[in-house]
Amino acid sequence: MVGLNEMVQFHLGEELHESEEAIKFGLKVIAHMNLVAARLSAKHNMRFVLEQTPAESTAYRFAKLDMRLYPETQRVVKGSMTNDEIYYTNSTLFNVGAPVDPIDRVKREGFFHPLIEAGSLTHIWLGETRPSSESLANFVKKIFRMTQNDQVAFSPELTTCVHCGRTTRGLQEECPYCHSDMVEQITRITGYFTKVSSWNKGKR
């Protein structure tokens, strides 16, 4: 699945994180898709299930196609039109840039997880923050005791210096140790940590 957030925004004028009505509408859509998958499974004697999957390149491709075929989608597509770095929000996730408290994000994105049989996940982007191991452990315990969330991933962002070889937290334009601008920014995309310099426009 790609772009539930933008589909809801197109119809209601609000993103998933912005109202209970938006969440309920999104849940209805995914519940319907789940029923369609079950119906197709019975019809074709095969197993069809919904899955969240890292699909950043697909999110870019779908946004590009819609912009060309349905120009009115411009009002919900995310990213930079100027740089042609546009995308739809992946899966049933909230807008990655939305100012949502991590606890609330885990809880509310978790509403969708029981409907996604093949696997679902919530990302918590840590950036350069360094929460204590005790805080993270406590957070994870609460997630699995008090929400419907299946999985959670904590993703830091890193910068490694090509010149001096040191790595630091956060995405930096220059090395804080030797001040070289020969750096590689590294973060998680499509499930893996990779260099931002290797990304296509959709991933960027």
C-alpha cells in the first residue's frame, strides 16, 4: 500500500494525523481492502494479504504518474515540486514530517496493524537524539502492552567523515571533528541504512 495519507487528505482535506475523522476514514479504506483480499483469496484459491512494505521508489513513481495524469493531486503530493523530489507517504504511515508525539504516533498508526496480516511497522525517527537504553526499553514494553502496534523501528541518522573516518549522530553538512565537507549522510530507507548520496529523487 502506498499513499493512504494523501488519499484521505484528498477526500477530507485533512491528513491522517490531523483528526479522528481522518483516521476512521483511513481505517475503513484498509478494512475494505482487507475484505477484497479475502474475497480474491477465496475466488482464486490463493492467499492474498495486505502488507506494509518499504516502497519509497514506488511512492515516488505513483506521485509522478498521478501528477501527470491527474494534476489535481498536486494539492496533496509531498516533497519538492521544484526539484522533482515528490512522493506519497508510504503505506498506512502518518506523514513523516508531521509534528506527532512518538507515543501518539505508535498508538494511532497501530490501529491499522490488525488489518495488515503480512506485516506492519511504525518508524520512530531519532535523528541525532540519544535516548537512554532504559527509556527505550520502557517505551517498547508500553508499546506491546498498551497498543495494537506489531513492530516498531528506532532509526537514528548518521554522518560519517570520508576525511577523518569519524561518525557522528545527525545529518551534518560538515564533520564536527575536522570540519571537512567530505561527508556521507546515512539514514534508513527501504528498510536499510544507506548513504543519502546513493538515493534516487523519490528516496531523497
